[in-house]
Amino acid sequence: MSDFEYVRAKTIEETVKFLAAHGADTRILAGGTDLLIQLRNNESRPSFILDLKHIPELQTGVQLKGDVVSISATVTMSELIMNPLINRYFPALIDAASAVGSVQIRNRATLVGNICNASPAADSAPPLLVYGADVIAVGTNGTRRIPLNDFFVRSGVTSLQDSEFVTSIELPVPSVRMGAAHVRRTRRKGHDLASVTLCCGVEETGTTKICYGSVGPRPILAIDTSGILADQKAPEEAKTALFESIFAQASPSKTSMRASPAYRLAMLRVLGKQALKLALSRLNEGGREI
Amino acid sequence: MNINNQHYKLEVSSSKRLLDVLREDLNLTATKECCGIGECGACTVLVNGKAVLSCLMLAAEADGAEIFTAEGLADNGQLSALQKAFLEKGAVQCGFCIPGQLIAATYLLAQNPHPTREEVEEGIAGNLCRCGGYERIIEAILSVAEKGEEQQ
């Protein structure tokens, strides 16, 4: 680990000023479960580590604000899993948070950190995209609301500027009944990164949203408004054809150690059907309460 | 910081991990270093009551925190219920992973005093045992849960 200065930020304002001066030489620390590994391996050699965990404005947790659920930057995966609002409105996010690492990792890793790392394999990305999440970022030019779909650029790269950081993620409370599920394939359970991730959300209106990750530089969101996927009486061939068009954007890495492209593409099709079935059964069980 | 109910005032380099300070500065070597990248669980400690990996945490982050390591399990030479159960069930082979397993199990039972076998498996999913002693480790944790004894 190379030498750096550890800085504990106390306010958002102070953080913005610090990043305006040193943004390019600073790595932001929340849970640290990815950052500490990069530091250890000397893949990252920042001059400053800026710890956000002691900023009261970022300790607001999970809050219902009108028709939006806000998740602040310090909320860990374990806290998400235990949260009644998330369990009530966003069960697929619970599926994803429960799949992250081990209990020790989930006790530290934050949802916002998972998004900011922009790993194509990030477990939380597919459900957040299906639920229509926005990223709230602050910088020298004030506060910016970025739809999550515009936030991810490619592996490890987001649309954030050096002087900006994410204070929270906001999820709209679904306005129609919805069943959603997140599934993944991995080499071993416990702490491996995902080889393929997929979230499916079916609305009572017939719209189906599918988002898949770990098969390209960033997660891909596709929306079926034809109603075919949501229709349990629709012919299998029609659904298969639709899935094929949805998965056309998958371009898995040829050099990844975790799984071959052929395996990932095959599993994508399996997971698509699996998640759709689970999402439909959750919708039929009542979906979430409104 | 407070470690096993003892206060410490330390000056540490900002690049030291909590694990380094425990082992190198304080000679608390029950907490083991193995993978160093958050995959094996050998360095598991409790920070403010939560099981975390001390290899993925800067010592500076633990400023003001309450830390609990495997050294804190025995009370005046009396082994904790979990430690006794690990011995009785023969859960310890080479022993390297055991401090981490014990802390993960302590956390699990504090959260959920009567876990199912599946919940025990999930609770220690982040703790690798190269001897493959999982069966006996799980049996030991379940036996403590069944007895309903107080932890620690």
C-alpha cells in the first residue's frame, strides 16, 4: 500500500471544497470493500483517502420522501436487507444485496459504493435500473440528478466529474403493482463476483423490464412494452424471440477468468426465464402493496 | 479505540489496516492474515458489534470504535460456550481459520440465537476452512444454539 493521507470529512460542503482542490488525487472511502483491495494491490495510488462515513448529512439512511425512497451514501448492504421500506417496495434489490459477498462484506459494503465502482458485475445495478433509480450527486456546480442509466459509462467509469460525489440514490415508489426478481450465476457462493446477473420486473400493465450485467462493459436495460413476456399464455416461440432481441447487446469479455463468453451467453437465457417466472409469481402473489 | 474492553490510544500510519495494527502493533495475533482481499474470513473481527474483515478496513477508520477479537472470547481463562463446543465437536483441525470462524459464529448467534442449519451455513459462508472442517464447525455452532447458552 502506498502512502496517503486519511481525511475524515465532516460536512458535504467541506467535501465539495476538498474535491474541487484535490479531486483527481483523491479516492472516496465509504465501505472500502473494493477500495482497500485496489490500494493493497497498488492499482490505485491516491494522495488522499476521503472518508465520508462521518458526515451527518449522509447518515440519513433509508427514508420515504413523498413518492421516492432515498438511500444515503453510508447505507450498507446489511442495512438494506433489514430495511422494511426496501423489503416492501423493492424485493429484487433485497435479492441482489443478499447475494453480495459474505455477511462480513455486506456489513461494510455500501449500495452507493457498489454503484460508484461501476463494475459490470455489480449485483445492485440490475434491480436499481429496473426500478428506475436516480443518482444524486453534489459538486461545485451544485446538486445534480442523474438517471442511473446515464451514470454508467463503462467498467469502472461513471459520468461523475472529479469534483462530484454521490450523496444518495433515489428510487420512485412503483405507481403500479409490480413483481420483480434478481438472479445471478457465480462460480461459488460466499464471496465470488457474479458471472452473470439479471433482474426482471413485470408490471401489472404488461410492461416488462429486464436488466442484465457482467456480459459487457456496463449493465444493459431493455423494456418490453408489447406485453408478450408478461402474458403467461403467450407462445414460447414469441417469448424466446423477444429474449433474443433483448440479449442482442450482450458482449461478454473474452479475457475474463470467471466464465467464458459462450457460458455467459447461455446462462443469460436461462436466467432470463428464471427471473421472469419468479417475477410473475411475485406479481401474482400480490406484487408489492401500493 | 476500545479492544476487548480495553482502551488504547494509538498513533498509526494512515496506510495501516486494522489487521496490521492488531497483529503488529498490539500483538493480538488471534486475528489471522490470509488472503488480504476479503475472500477468506480469517481476519474477521467485530467492529461496533458487527462482523467485518479487518483486512478491508483502515486502522484510522476504527478510531473511536469498539473492537472485539477472538482474544476477548475467553473470560478469565474460562472458554466461551462456542469455544467449548468447537473443542467438544472436534471442529478444530489446523486451527488457522478458527478465530475468524468463532467471531463469525459469535456475530451470527448474537443476531439470531436459534439459527437453522442453512442460516449457520450462510453465516459462515465468508469463512474458508482449508481442512474442510465445515461439518463439525456447523455442528458446534448448532449445539450452542440448541443449548441456548449466553454467548461470549
